[in-house]
Amino acid sequence: TGSEAKIKIIDTTNNYIVSIFGGGGPQINFGQVPNESQYMEISAAGGRNIIDSKGRDFELTTTSNGNIFYADNSSNSFGVGTIFTNTSLPDTTLQVGVEDAATNTVLRPFKLTRTSSNTPASSIGVGMEFEVETSASNNEVGATIEAVTTDVTSTQEDFDMVFNLMENGAAAAEKMRIGSNGAIKFNNAYTFPTADGNANEILQTDGAGNITFAAAG
């Protein structure tokens, strides 16, 4: 019948069982006799492919270099990378890691990617949000960081890094921008020079957002 396993493989020594079902889609269950779905389920049903760990920790491993993925149900932690082993698990909700033999280089184990189905134009970008619950069942995006293009011309691309913050309950808005030329702009109001001035000079403003070095006095 649809509710009965079509094939059962039983380890009579340890009472482990692997069951193969049909019905709404192919399904393989792993468990112990008599609970054939106790440990894990792999199924293809309802238009989805599913791996259900039945509330247990879920782990994909390599043969010799440690875990490439680890989800610890008991501590709600999730890790991706090649540095996690059974004795060195993620110590926070999400941890991404990578390891190599170099000792004086920078590795980038995490990447945000933005693509478009149309022709990209200036101001296309990618970012991340920081959301906090500010009252019961009310979450607010209080800050965002964005990498925004200012020129998408091939081989001449420019990017700005933009920092946005919420103020007085309004949507997070730009407070600081680091331009592709290194200029730092605050609150969309004024921009610092990109090079140092001469000895004993001071910063001065023209009242129109332009700050420059000038002689004191």
C-alpha cells in the first residue's frame, strides 16, 4: 500500500533499518526497528527534494579535511568551510571558515553576489542588512552596508561603499560613503580631501560641502 515500505533492509544485529517508500514520491527512511523514520529521511515529493535529519544535527563531511558543513541543532549553530571538525564546531549562529597553508595572505571565505537579468547600469549594487527586534514582534532594519557602482563601463568600473543608519524611525539612510577615489563623505553634506595638506595647514569649508586644507590664520 502507499503507506507501507516497498523495500526494507534490516540489520538484525543492531536493529537498524533502511526503508524505501513509493506513493507521493520516492522516499528513503533510516531508523531503528521498529521506528523506520527515526534518523533521517530523503525524499522527492510535492515538487521539493528534501533531506530531513529528524531533529538531529546535520553534517556533510569530506574524507580527510574536516567538515564542509555543520548544523548543530542543540546550539542553533551553522558552519560552512573546511576548518570545522567534530572537536572544533562553530561557536556562533553562523560561522564561515576556510583554511590553506599560507601564513601571510588574506582569504575571503564569504562573498555577496548581485547579478541582473537586464543590462547593468550605474547604481546597481549589493548589500547586507542589520535587523533588530525593537519591540514585541516588531523588527527594524536599523543599518545597511552597500557596495554601489558609480560607473559600470567595462574595464573602468567604480564602486562606493555606503553606510546607512535608521534615525527617528525612518528607513535607514546614508550617513557615510567611501568613494572609489578614497574620499569620505559624511551625511551627504561634506567630503574630506583625499590627500594630506602641508605642514601647519588646517581644514576649511566653503559652506557648500567642500573641505580643503588651507593656511591657518
